[in-house]
Amino acid sequence: MKKLLAFIFVVLFFEFCFAQNEHFKFKEIEIDGQVIEFVDKLQKSGYSIFGIATEDGCILKGDFWGEECELIILSTEKSKVVYGVAVDFNKIENWEKIQSSYFSIKKKLTKEYGRPTKSKEPCRDSYQGYDIRSLKSGKCEYSSYWDLEKGKIILVMGKECNIKIFFNDKRNHAISEIEKKEIENKKEEEQFTSMLTSIKDKWDFIDGEVVIQKVLEFENISKDNMYIFLKEYLTKNYRSLKDIMQVDDKDAGTVIIKGVFPETECKEMSNRSPVLQHSVYHTIKYEIKENRMRVTISLDRINERQPAFDFFGLYQKELNWVKNISSYYPIVDVSSESYDGEYKREGCIFYQAIIMASATINSIEDFIEKSSKQQNASDW
């Protein structure tokens, strides 16, 4: 929430500093108001509606500087206020013609609005073999950008082989960015809640550890064979049994190992903590009986690692923090207000750790069942 409020403050401050009472204009029409009202003004200036005008936007047909085009009206997602107009010209599938058209439009924009703030125009020398295929591949896309007091203009020659001009009002575009951020945050919060809800019955918190437990039922697999299959599974899935083995008691039917779930990253919310890397320390206890095995995975610590990096000549060495899982969300229930969003990163890693633990138990079950079938089918 703090990050969102800071984002809103910066956007509004920026808008206040650079925009005054008037909005940026397109064809002498202020880029503002509801879509229907704005479209009505464009119709009076000669454009015709293509399809149906709604509060979400509209497409019109007409011409701009003597060239046939479509106008795409852009509006904010929540308040439905117009913030931009995209001028979309017809396709030109000839390199010399589309290049000439781009520079002609750029010259007119420069005459009206001044020199562009920046331009990107590769592949300008036709004798080097550039053609329309180079544009379609994305190699030779052109763009120019005007950052003006009340608005922004972007001229683009893209790989779709047409030219577009975007006219954006700064004030309303700032509102659009705020509303997009609010919608993204709401979707993320819903996704985050759904993730944690989906695992709430898969774990318990016992004596400072997160415990995932399941009893595996098998048909006609003896205790001895189950022990052999388990040892084979561990040998195939860990580098060294000697390093991980804590208890190996065949007679008692008890095997205990310690290991690490490496790269425990939350793919469902990939924007969370792109810098930190996480590993989860765990203990797995296998209790074997005739036709049954109880698997108990205990998660106790999480290693947070920040890789070494060089930032403009300033070298930062690798850093590591080990935290007890008991200090992680959702074990520690904190709000976003007091935790500045960190609870989502922790909750995300916690979710992934539970998923990896459950997948480990499922893989053990599958391996033992397949091994038993292979043994029964063998002539040995």
C-alpha cells in the first residue's frame, strides 16, 4: 500500500507541475471527457464512427493530413475518461514508400510541435540492403517522441508495416496509470489470497516448524521392499546419501534425511523480489510398515540470498540471511500497511515451499508404485 500511495503521489505531483487548466489537444479538441462526448466532437470535425462507440473506447475513420486513417480513442480503465488518441494509417508494404511517409509525417509534427525529444531510426541507408523484410522482422522499426508541456506524442513505424501516431494528454494519462496500478494490485491481491487458500489444508505449524504429512497406502508391498525402493529413490534424487542421511534403521522402518529445496521461487507472482533467491531447509521422516508409509516433511528455515553484483563500478558481495520459517508470512500475520508488501514476497515463497513438499511426497509415492510393478513384471 505504501508503494502504491508513493506511486500515486509522484504521478499526481508530476501532473500538477506540468499540466495546467487546459488539456492537450488533438485537432483543436481537448483530450478529455467521456468517450461519447469526445467522439461527438470528432464527428463534427469530419470523422465517422466505425462500429459502436462505448464508454471503453471507439474507432473512427477519416483522414489525417490528407492520409486515410483510423482513430482509436483510448480511455482510462475505471473512470472512463479519454486520455489519448491513436492515429493508425494504412499499411504500406514498400520500404522506400513507408520510410518516405514516416519522415514526411515527422517533418509536419516537428513544424507544429518543435524538434522531437528523441528519435530512434536505424537502417536509414537503403544501399546496405535494408528492405520491407527488415521492418517486418522488427530490425528496422522507427520511432520519434515529443515530451510537451501538456502532452506526449509518439510517432512509430512498426513491423506491422504501418505508421501510428499517439497523442496523449499528460494529466489524464497519469490518471490512467494510477487506475491501472490499482487494478493490477487488486488482481495480485486476489491471486495471492487464492494461492494461500489453496494450500491452507496441506500444512500444520508444530513446534516452530511447518509440517506436511501424508500416509501412503500401497497394495501388497512388503516393508522390506518398500525400504529398498525408498533407498533407491533417495540415491537417484540426491547427490550423496552420506551427506543427507540422519537415521537409517531398516528394522524399525525409520529413515530420516535433511535436505534443501533450492531455487524456491514463486513463478505464480514472478514480479516479487527479482533480486533475492530463496532456498528452504527441510527434514523428511519416512516411517515404513507393511503396505504403508508415513512421510513427514518439516520446513524450519529459509535462506535468502542476494547474489554479488557490480553497480556502475561499485561491487557488492554476495549476502545471505537465514530466517526461521516461524517468522515468515503467513505464520506471522501482518498487514501490508505495516510490512510494506514484504508479506506477499514471503507468502509467495511459503506457498512454493508447500507445493514443492507436496510434489516430493507425490514423487515418492509414484516411484514406489512403479518400482513394485517393475519388480513383479521381472523374471529375476
